[in-house]
Amino acid sequence: MERKNLLRLVTAVALAMGTTTGAMAQKGNPPTMGWSSWNTFALNINEQLIRSQAEAMVSTGLADAGYRYVNIDDGYWDGRGEDGHLRLNTKLFPSGMRALTDYIHSLGLKAGIYSDAGDNTCGSAGGSQAWGRGVGLAGHEEQDCRLYFDDWNFDFIKVDFCGGMGMRLDEREQYTKVANAIKGCRKQGVAFNICRWAYPGTWVGEVADSWRTTGDIYCDWRSVRSIIRENLYIQAYTGGGHYNDADMLEIGRTLSPDEEITHMVYWCITSSPLLIGCDLTKIPQRSLDLLKNRDLLAMNQDGLGLGAPVVQREGEVYVVAKDMKQRMGPLRAVAVMNLSDEERTVGVSVEAMGFEGKVSVYDCLTHTQLPKAEGTIEVTIPAHGSQAYFVSGLRSERCLYQAEEAYLNAYQELGRPNTAAWYAAEAADQGEYIGYLGHGEDNWLEWRDVHSRKGGRYTLRIRYASKEPRAMYVSVNGELVAVLTTLSSGDWTDRWATVDVPVTLKKGFNSVRLSNPYTWMPNIDCMTVVKQ
């Protein structure tokens, strides 16, 4: 298939969706694309710097590629007055913030701002710097939001949690209060980013447009690799206009070319916001070309807005994939990432990618059509490097569903015990499993995309591990179909067993939930769906 025919396929699928498949379409805006001041400039910002970056976004062609937001991070305040109003540092921003946002908007761009959910900002060094004391949103949510959005006319806000942590605020309660204050402004359509440095919980998708999932990125391969690993198994929580945020991009600074490719490929295929963090007036051409790669940006801005779970793993080489344009449609984005320190050659399974028979493969890094493939695709990847593809063909009826790609209703990373999470184990199917399930009505696992072409009778073969007898409830499409008792494999992680559950699946997408509202469940590795 030539590139023009692939583009026709993408367009045709999008047109065919129309209003009849609206449930599959994105329900909100695509991931944010733009630039942020923090990575390179930290607190050393001023009005002229922000203007120069906005101008460079236009002159480099980044704006034409889809990058729109120019975001001012920490460091623009001069404390809060006795009347409760925020004071702007007019030595740094002599024309005022409204004049600056007006200028940014005049370039056809959007403007973003920063605050904290608590009292002090992160850059105020725990409140020791006078300019950053008391400038956070806590106790001033409505007042500050009116200033940021109605008076200063910003379009985006990143809300940190340094002050919130110092005040020991409840994340859900405080961020919900901030979200309501934003909605109460005259200006609507503000993009709200939560910066809590860990996935805060499934509630966040109802509150924010995007949310940080890890600690701060820094310009080193170790940081990029760590963030990728932390995001591999939380892909069920992104999509539909609300996204996991893997943090700002370090492209254009000191990473190697291969490391920059992996950085860009993973952020794009997982629908993370793309906020450039380098000095746009000094960006190397190869980095600029990568940031403007039309195919990678198409992955990121795709209308489904999905995450990309792991579909195959060979040691430190991970294959991740997601549907584009249509759930279970003919087009998928696929990335093969080598997180190891040595070159690797792997055979990527066509079946694992979700297809049967021959497939068309398009290389998103070289913009070239490759020979059709069947069975496996041999891929050689340098250390720290990646490959990215559009793959199209006949979709297979999927059989294998990993537990770590499922939706965990009570999942969170804020240190509270006794909620489901993913763990590593060599004996697990892809080296990961889900533990700490059950023991509560809300602590369940659910596969929400179990697909059947025609519907009918199937067997769900669930792989589990438990050193002691445990029970599990199995529900399909909201109906309880089995209560399994005395499940024991003889060990928590090294010995696994399977149990079969006969079910009826409807045509199309089905949900399969594993739960136990009363006691702890076994650890869950994966589920195989077998047609009877």
C-alpha cells in the first residue's frame, strides 16, 4: 500500500465513523501540544523570553505542525498582597500579563500559566522565598482563577502540589475545588493539568484534562527510560479527551538522536501531552524535524486518543500498540522500543500486533512503505532506540488479554495500601501481574475491550496465583456468571494455575470483571478467550 492509499484509508475510516460510531470517537480535545518554560529556564523567566519563544514557535514551523500553547511555569509572582490579590513581578513582566497573552494570541497561539494547589509554589523552596509564599490557589481558588482566565485570558493551567503536600491537603478534594473554580469563570475551554508526580487515582479523569504520572523529567536517558517503564502498565487510564501526562519533552537538549526518537515515539503513541522544554531559538535541526514528524504527531493527535499497552515483550524490548481512527479497525500504530544498553534484533509478531494474514507496514520515521509482512517482522534496534509503524490489515479475533493492561478501578500511586497494582514476576506471562485485588467493592479489575466478531459461546481461561485458597467473582457485561472458590496454585508468584469459565459474549465489545467485595483475590496474570 502506497502512502497516499494509506492516507485514503485513514480518511475513509474517519468519514465512515460519522455520527454512527460516536461512542468510539474522542469525547474531548486531543493532547495538548506546545512549549513550557521550566525544563530549560526554570525560574529565570521574563516577558521578553516568553515573547521570543512564542515567535520561534511560529518561525520554526512548530505552530503549523500543531504546537499551540506557550506556557509560563513557576517564577512570575511577587507574593500576595494584604488584600488577598496576587502581585505580578513587574520587573520581569513590565507590560503585564494581559499584554503578554494578547501578544501570544495575536500570533495564533494559546497561553498557559502555572500555580500550586496549596499555599506555596515548588520554586519557592518550601516557602522560603518571599515571592512564592502564599501565591498558591488554596483559599483563593475562585479569585485566582478569575484573574488567570477572565482578566489575564490564559487558556491552560498547570497546578503543582508542593504547597498542597505541605498543607497535607486531600488531592481529590482540592483539585476538584480548583476544577470547579475554573469552570466557574467566564472564559471556558481552559485546559487543566494536574502535576501530582504520580498517578493520583481513577477519579482524576473526571477532574482534569491531563495529569502527571511520574516525578519530574530531567535531560538524561535514565530519566526518560524510568518514565517509560512507569507508564507501560497504566495505559487503561488515558483516552477520550483525558490523558496520562509523561511530563515535558527533553528533545532539543542533550539526549542522543536515538534517545530522542524513543522519547518522541513513546510520548506520541501513548497520547501524552507534547510540551517542548528546550530553547526554541537554539533547537538543532534534527530535533526540530523529529518534533514536526507528521506521522508521529498523527499517532498523538488521533481521534480515539487511546493509550498503547504492551502487546509483546522480549527482555528490555517492548512492543506497544493502539488502534487508530476506529476501535478494532484496520489501522494500528505500533512502536518497538529498545530500553536496553545494547543493539537488539527481535521478531515482532503480527498476531501480537492484532492482525492475521499479511499486513501492510509503513515506517513512520523514514516515511516509507515497507514490504508486506506475515508471521513476524524482524526489527533491529540500536541501544536506547525505537521504531514506529502504521500497520494495517485484517484484524484477528483477539485471544490473550494481559491483566496489567486492564482497568483497575481503585488503582492509585499515592502510597495508600491495599489497592490493586501491577508487579513484576519472571513466571508471569509477560513478566508482570496484578496483585492486591478484592477485599472491597471498588477494588476490581476489568477488561473493557474483549471483542467478539459474531458473539457466541466462549471459555475464559484465567491465569492466577495464590499460596492460599482464595475466591473470585467473574462478571460479563455487568452480569455475574461465576463464583470461583478455593483457588490456589501453591505460590504467590512462581507457580501459576488456570481456571476455565464458560460464558456467552455478545457481538462487538464486551467487559469482563474480576472482583471480590469481601476477601482478597488471587493474583491475576492474564486471560485467554477461547471460542467454543
